Amino acid sequence: MDDNPGVGETAGLRRGIRTLTLLASIAIIVMLVLAVASALRSRHAAAERGKHLDPAATTAAMLLADFVDQESALRGYIVTRDRGFLGPFDGSDRSIPALTARLDDLLADFPDLRAQRARVDVAYGTWRREVVEPELAAMARGDVAEAAEIVRANARRDFDELRSQVAGLADQIDREQVEASGRVESASVLLLSSLASAMFVILGVLVTIMVVLRRWLLRPIGALQRSVNAVAAGRYDTRIPSVGPAEIVALAADVETMRAQLVRLVRQNERSWEALAQQGPAVIALRDALTPSLLHARGLMLHGRVDPAQGELAGDWYDAFKLPDGRVAVVVGDVSGHGAAAGVFALRLKQLLDAALSTGAGPAAAVEWAVENLGETEEMFATAIIAVVDPRSGELHYVNAGHPDALLLRRAGPAWAMAAP
């Protein structure tokens, strides 16, 4: 007869949990693949619209404007006989080939739109051949009557056809934009449904595991916990029960042999935890890393002091160091909060600003580069003043990034606030 039936039951329980976890993992992976596929589809549709369709719509509108400019300039020339009216015509002659070439590039992946673009070319060629060139030839000969006759016979019809073809191209681009937006929306729906399904599967697995584990694991663990709590409370004669699965029985035996040492370590930990929180080696290293790089430079007197409001680390720092060209960079920064988190954030920002300034960036460019490379800051933020001083000429360049104004003191004249722009 089995002296410990709980061991066999627990082995079967472990196999069932592994099987359930495997099946749930497969289902979750499938759903995540669908979610990733929908996200990629949405990204592709958005990129298609942003890189091709939106610029194509703008280019088509510009092309139509050039056609209208040419038609208006030609009419004005015929009416007034003043070649000055052909200035917009000539300008559009130069820009239309570039616009059509850009449309060809933007619509390379859209066969229907390329076909409509070709119809625009045909209509433009017909208008040029049957209206524009004959009119200009007649005007060159001084035959205004013939030019006017061409206007009455073909001009309006051919130009309306050209305008209609360009409008048709714009309408087709609009429809493609709507379809791209629809693909983004459908992909978003698929993404949300896949994630929701994955969450439901995860929730179901967790509920199942919790129900099973409560019966076979949590109850024995609870008995073990109560005994351990009694020992920790000072009742050292409390017996650690050996009940439940084999793993918990083995654990109980280990806890039994470790009672005295555990109590001693807990008491020692309580005494030392507060001191370690602010006096550990990592905190000291952070504090040292935030120490200014240079306290003195020829032609300058630099003095500074940082007093943390709490603990060893402050969210404030200042730095001064010599640049390769002989100038001196001075940085004063203030990070929100205090303690280790603020110290780490301040060190990251200090290193980024120092690196940018050392490579020749000006104060404003150094701030922009540091912001771009700082990464995720969660709820933390910082302000800073960066100044670059030439000790030889006395020239000063600075930027104020949200910091309280610094004061520039002069030997003669009032002080000047170095405010943010």
C-alpha cells in the first residue's frame, strides 16, 4: 500500500499541467502570429497611403493647376497679343514633365492608376497638338483670326477632356486612399480580436491552474506557511508539518533544519536594510559618476555645490569640461525626483550631453541629440542649461531647456537672465 498517495496524485497533476500549458501556449502563439500579421498589414497599408497615395493626390492637383495655368495664359495671349502672358505657360512647360515623372514613380505599384495616368497623357497630347501648337503658330504669323477660330472650334472641348481625365485620376486616387484606410481598420480589428482571444485563453488557463493548484499545492503550502510564521514569531518549538507532495515535504525538512539560521538572518536583514538602501556601492558609484569633470580652467573660475534633499543622491548635477577647441562647456541639470532612479536618469542625460558637446555640437544641437537618444523616460523629466564659453574671447553660447533662468553677471552693467527662448 502506498504510504503517501499525494505523491502519485501530484505526479499526475504535473503531467496535466504541462499538457494544458503546452496546448495553451500553442493557441497563444497562433493568436499572436495573427496579431503580428494584422499589425504588419496595417503598417503596410498606412505606409502605402503615406508614401504613395497622399503625395500622388497632391501631385495630381499640382498637375491640374499647371494645365489650367497654361490654358489661361494661352487665352490671355490670344486676347491681348502680349507675349508676357505666356510666362506662366512656359513655367508650366518646365514643371509638367517633373510632375508626371513623379506621378509615374508614386503610382508604380497601382496598375489601374497608371492606366488612368496614361489617359491623362493622351488628352494632354491631343490638346497640345490640336489646340496649343496651331494657336501659337497662327499667333506667330500674326493671324489672330485663325487663332480665335481654333479657340471656338476645339479649344474648350479638348481642354475639358484633359481636365476630365485629371479629375478621373484624382477620383481613383481618392478611392485607393479610402481602400487603404479600410485595410488599416480591418487589420486593427483583427489585431484587437486576436489579442482579446489570447487574453481569454490565458485567463482560462490561469483559472484552471489556480483551481487545481489550490487543492494540491496551496493548502499544504498554507500549512507550511503558518508553521514558518510561528517560528518567525519566536515560537521556535513549532513543528514544521511534512504534508502534501514530495517537493513540499522535502522543502519542509529543509525549513526545519534552517529555522534558527533563518530567524537570525531575518533580524539582521531588518537592521541593515534601511542603511543599505542609500549607502550601497551602486549608489556611491552613481554619486561619484555625477561628480564634475573639471573644477578649474584657465581664464575661468568655476565653483559649484550640490546638496541632496534626501539620501546620498540628488536629481541635480552640474558639469564643466574642456572641449577639443579650447572652449569650456558648462552644464547644469535638474532631474525630477531624488534617490537611485533620479541618479541613474541624471547620469544617462549627463553622458549624452557630454558626448554631444565633445563631438562639436552646439548647445541647442546637443540638447536635441540627447533627447532623441535618451529613449523611454516614463514619468521622469529634466531641465538643463548648457553654456559653451571661450575663455580667450569671452564669447558665450548657451541654451536653456526649461531650467530656471541663470544670471549672467557683468563687471559693468546690470545682470542678465539667461532665459529659455
